[in-house]
Amino acid sequence: MIAYVLLVGLPLVGLAGVLRTGQRVSAPISVDGVWKLDLEGNPLASGPCGKPLASLQASSMTISQSGKSLVITLDTAAKSPASGSLEGSAFSGYVPLNIDAAANDPACARNSVLALTANVDPKTEPRSMTGTIAVTGCSSCTPIRYRAIRENRSKRRDSH
């Protein structure tokens, strides 16, 4: 009888405690998928970083999500994946970018990073976000505002 209580009863009590605690935990909003970028204004006017920023116009950003952690890939920038995070509806990501156009500007670092920040609107369908793209390490580069809309999963080429 004692063995039964120890081997069955205690694990059941532990499971009930875990399930009760888990009721208060909520999943982060979903940002996984392919997002179509639309830059506002003239990216070429943003200083020496204008050319790399202009290449992002009408490009795509792919986000893979695991909880609050994100892996971001831009189809026109460095093809290597970059990191990001999600806190509530606040999105942030950092994509390495080698800016050759900024090499002549002493205010810009040779290996700069695109810093993307945005607020995701979870109520729209398809989901959208608005924010800014800035080039870190380049004080003469002006941040650019952008809007991104997630492609419907049924329209994606890789959907099943």
C-alpha cells in the first residue's frame, strides 16, 4: 500500500500542481511565417546606408518562432539567419549586414547590423506589424519606418 501511494499518488499530486500552475501561462502571439516588407519614404535618402536599405523595399522576411525566440532571414540581406525576440506584441530582431557602401563614411562600422523593431497587431488578418529599421554602428544613417504583412499560409509556395 505504501509503495502504491509513493509510486502512483505522489506523481499524480505533482502532475496536478504542474497543470494548475500552467493555467496562468499564456503562449506568445504567433509571428511565424513569411512577411512582405514595405518601406516608407525614400530609403536612399537615409545617408550612406541608403543602398542596402533600399534593397529591402518589397522584399520578404521569414520568421521561425519557438516561444519568444525568433530566427529571422531577410531574402536580400545576409542569407545567414539572425536572432530576434518577442515580448508581448513588441518584435525586435538583429540581422548582420556587411555595408560596403558605408565603407567610405568614418561614422559607419564596416560590419553593421540591421536592427528591426516593431509592434505586431494581433487583431488584423493577415497579421501586420509596423516599426523601424535602423543600421547600428552608423550614426549618419537615418532609421526607416516600415510595415510588414504576413503572407497567408495557403498562398505560400511551401504550404502543404
